[in-house]
Amino acid sequence: MEEPPQPPHCIIPIHKPNWKEYAFFFVSGILVSIPFTLFFSQTYPFFPAIITIVVFAPFIEEFAKVLPLFYRHGETERSLTVLAILIGLGFGIAEFVLYVAFLDVPPLARVPGVIFHTSSAVIVAYGIAKKNPLPFYLVAVGLHMANNFVAVLESYLLSVSAGVLILVATYLLAWRYYHKASTEKVVV
């Protein structure tokens, strides 16, 4: 008796990023951040600042940060989240430098942004790793919108207290997803 034909198989080996690839993802976060930060800082004459900062920036920045991750194959879920950490860190550091050096924002005020961008990139990367990026992207966008909204509030006390809560929630979600990401399951 003849056996039924077997479906073709594709074996993708587990890919372990080297230091050059880590550097690439860190630099890609920087290169994505600079044009976006400069663009949004210049759009205030065309759109009200609150619309630009609270609505447009979160959707565009969260997508732009993780775009390179959609093209990775053979990574474990965990290595994908590590690459997201590097992208988010590069993005956050570049934004930090731009805001402090060119927009005269106090350095201490921008440190939470570095943590936020790193954490939100991990949230979306986990969704990419699980082949279900949209809900995770929307969570990151929602947190980014909330973070930016409290940043533009006139009340300093409310802005700081709500900002800390949003930052902690974002960080804890990223921590949870990083630890849930498998070190063995390959993203295909």
C-alpha cells in the first residue's frame, strides 16, 4: 500500500544574534527616533499639540520601533524580546538626547521616557512572538497615549503621580511578557 504524500517541511534553525546584530537593533532604535521626534516637535503649528502628542505619536512611534522585528525569523521568543529591549533603549536614549539638548527639557524629566520606550517595545515584541501583535500593539499605544496625555497636563502633581503609575504598569507588563517569552520556542 502506498503512503500518502507528506507535506513539505521547512526547518529553520534557532538563530542566536551576535553583538553586531544587537548593535544593529540598538542603532535602529536611534535612527527611528530622531526623525519621529523632530517631526512631532515641528507639527505643532499644523495640529494642536495635544492631538499630535497624545494621538498621532503613540500610534506611529510604537509601530516604527518594532517594525524591524517583523522581519526576524528563527529567533526564540525571548531573543525577540531582547532585540525589542535594544530597539526601545536606542529609541529612548535618542529621544532623551534630542529633548534635553535641543528642546531644553530637564534631563531627569526624560529618564522615564527611556524606560517607557524600552518597556513598550517589549510588549509589542511579545505579541509579534506569539503571532498576535495587534492586541499587544494596542496596549502599548494605549499606555503611550495615557503617558503622553499626563505629560501635557498643566497639573504637575497629577502629571507626576499618574505618570509614575503608567510607567510602572508598562514596566511590569514588559517584565511579565519578557519572562513568559520562551527561550526554546522559535518564532517562524
